[in-house]
Amino acid sequence: MSASNTEQPIAATEFMAADDFTLPAGFELIAADPELGPRILTSLARIEERLGEAITQTDKLADVASRHLLLAGGKRVRPLLTLLAAAVDGQINDEVTEAAVVVELTHLATLYHDDVMDEAPKRRGVDTAQTIWGNSVAILTGDLIFSRASLLVSELGTRPMKIQAQTFERLVLGQLYETTGPREHQDILDHYIAVIEGKTGSLIAAAGEYGSLLSGASEETVQIMARYGELVGVAFQLADDVIDIVSDGASSGKTRGTDLREGVPTLPTILLDRAADAGDESAREVRALIDTDLSTDEALGAAVSALAAHPVTEQAWRIATNGLTVRLRRSRPCLKAPRKLPSPHSPTPWYTVKGNYRVKLTTLKRGMQAQAH
């Protein structure tokens, strides 16, 4: 293992005051921790520098297109989780920092591809790459960023390379499952969970595995953090399904209701269909509205508002948050979750990983909005 970064620690107030970086909502308490905060913030600053270096291309179009979404912002949640996983049972070092760069580059590459698949006009508050340069350039830009991530991880050893390859496979399979739809007789909710385990859970699991492995943690801790990342990733996406319905596009930086327009099943619509099949007339009315032509913003807005107002949306939130609590309790004693997670409009209680590093999301809805993709 290489030695820990030797840069001078960065004060929380100095780093958080920077114009070009904002900590994910709710993680301010990490920055305020006198021991953990400076280490995390110094590492995040280095990661930001490395991202800019790693994505550089000599070709002008490739360089501009690759930087497009990186410069648009993002909360760097996956790099942050990589660092936190390292701090659980080891030390943040140069290899951990480089792995955090790999995770963020991989995530960034998937955004270019996702936006083409979804025909999304906005990402992180700016026009998507395919809106500016077309589908071919957007797809090839994502491929370039994937290749840079692979190059970096090749220098970290055989096992990190295997983690990256397995994660990439799961990312692609998750997208394939979403594209092809459920198999014959497959429960649609089981299918959807398989989709988000691949598309979202796999990369957050990799963040936990990279951080703990490269910090020198025990194998037991590595497996725990990989499982923890997977569960958080699934719960994160389930909650994001709800946020896509109840939030405004300005706060999330994405186009609201894109999945509805594309006909992609999400937890709220799956629950809506079940309610309609059970005889809920109001659910049938909302479904009928969703099934109309949603190509105009007015029609889409009406469908989104109707779904947001239906009780299945609140039910979806409870499944996302309470499901995470149950699964964390079943995983390992060192993964502790609060007894009950609240509705999208309530402050959350403390959330603890191994009892030492505490993260309190001031409002789970706001936190998920800020961190989504």
C-alpha cells in the first residue's frame, strides 16, 4: 500500500467555501469532525484535481465533450463513500483516492449513455451531451471516459481490476434488463429490483469494496462494506424514484417525470398498477392519465402531479426507507440503522456506520435530491 496523502489538511470552512465544490447534503457533520473531516476534505480536493487530469484529451472535441458533465457539478457521493469505507477499518491513502476517481469516472461515463437511452434533455442543470453533439458523440464520449477509468484501475492491482470488470458487467446487464423488460411470468417488482441492483447498486457496492480493500481492512470488513454499498445503492434508487415525482426539476437538475414519459416502470408506477388491479378507481384514473400521450410538457406535468398526489407515492417512500433499515439490521452488527426512517418531508434520525463515523441527512428528501446521479 502506498502512504497516505502528504498534503496539508484542508480546514472544513476553507473547503466548503470553495465556489466549485459543494458537499452532498447532510455530510456537513463529517467536515466538522476534527479528526475525520480534514482527511476527507483533503482527499476530496485531491480527487477533484485528479478527475480533471484523468479526463483530459488531446483532441479538442473529445476533451470538451468529456469535461461537459464533470464541469456541470455533481455531489461526488461515490468518491465520498469510497473514502468513508476506507476510514471504517483502515486508512485513506493514495490508492484509495485513485479508486475514488475510478468510481466517479465510471459513474460519469454511465450518465452519457443513460441520457442517450432516456433521450433526456437535461443533466445536472445543463443540456445533455447528445442534445449538443448528437447521440454518436455522446456514446463515444462515455466510452472514452470508461477507458480512462479502466486505465487507472489497471495500476491498482489484479483484484481492483476484477472488481471493475464485474461492476461494468453488472452495469450493462442492469441496462439490458431495463431495455428488454421482465421475462415471461417474472414479477415486475422483482425485475425492477434486478435492474437497479445492476444500474445503481453495483457501483456503490464497488465504492465500498474499493475503499475498504485498498485501505488494508480485513476481508470481513471488505465484504461487509460491499454489501452495505449494494443495499444503500438500491434504497437510494428507490427513493430517487419518488423524488423524480415529488421534486421540482430545478432542485434536482434533471427533467422531472422522464421515466413516465419513456414508459419505464418505477416503484411508484408498479405500486399504482397493483392498486388499480386491486380495484382502486383513483389508481385506474392516474394510470389512464399516464397512458396518454406525454410528449408535451403540459401533459407530462399533469401525469406527474396526479401520481405524486396518489397514496402509492408515499407507500413507495416507506418501502425504500424501511426496506433499507431492515436489510441493514440483517447484514452485520457493525451496520446500524435507525428504528424508523421518516416520510420525504421529515428530518431523519442519526445513521451510523460502525458507530464511529456518523452521517445525519438533514432531510432525506433534500439529501437524495442533491445526490441523485
